[in-house]
Amino acid sequence: MKNLKYLISVVILVISGMSFSQDTSAPVPAEMWLCELNEGFTLADVRQVSKDVEAFSEKNGMKGGQWIFTTFMGDMNPNGFALMTAWPDFTEMGGGFQNFFTNGEGDKIFSRWLKIANCPTRSLVMIENPWSNMD
């Protein structure tokens, strides 16, 4: 998990340029989960939950995105990964939390998520897009 945290820090710096297709360096809110797959589950299960969150977001007219980070060098943990969800602003983020958690619309999705992964670390961060050559 230690190397995964280091990787996430480096990757956030690189990937933040890809976070949103905006020509702005305004910081946007994001949520980072450092996780490990539970026995019997794979990243395909994580991707399915991500698709379910995407469908939820589209149904509710929300903007945002998700990224899955895995290691490819060093002390690799084949079950370790990080999941980042980002929104264009705090209003969108708050609306997402309100609908997903408070109003209970995401209960079924989140219940599935808890079966798939153990995520002992969750951080709320700001990411910026100061420049990008990724287009």
C-alpha cells in the first residue's frame, strides 16, 4: 500500500491534466480511495461499479469522471488500486453526494462496492490542470 500511495501522488500530478477537457487551471474537487480487492473479485468488478456510477450520474444530469490507478513497477500489489472521482466544482460534488448517499439512490451500488473492495484510506483533494499535451 505504501508504494501505491507514492504512485498515486505522482500520478495525480500527471493525470490531473487529463481530468477535464477544460482550458482552465481552476482547481476542481476530487475524491481518492486507496483500496484492495476482496477475495474473489477483480478489477472488472470495480469497472462495473464505475459504469453503474456513470449511469447514475447521467440519469441525474451530473458531470464528473472516474479513474482507476494500478501499479506497474516496484513492489506491486496485484490486489491494490486507487479510485479517483472528480467533479467540475463543489456544487456538482455536493449534489452527487446528496443524491448518492443522503437520498439513498446509490445504496445498491455502494453495497456492491463494499463487497468488492476494502478501502481504508479516503481523501478529498483538489486537482488542477495547469497545462496538457494529452489531446
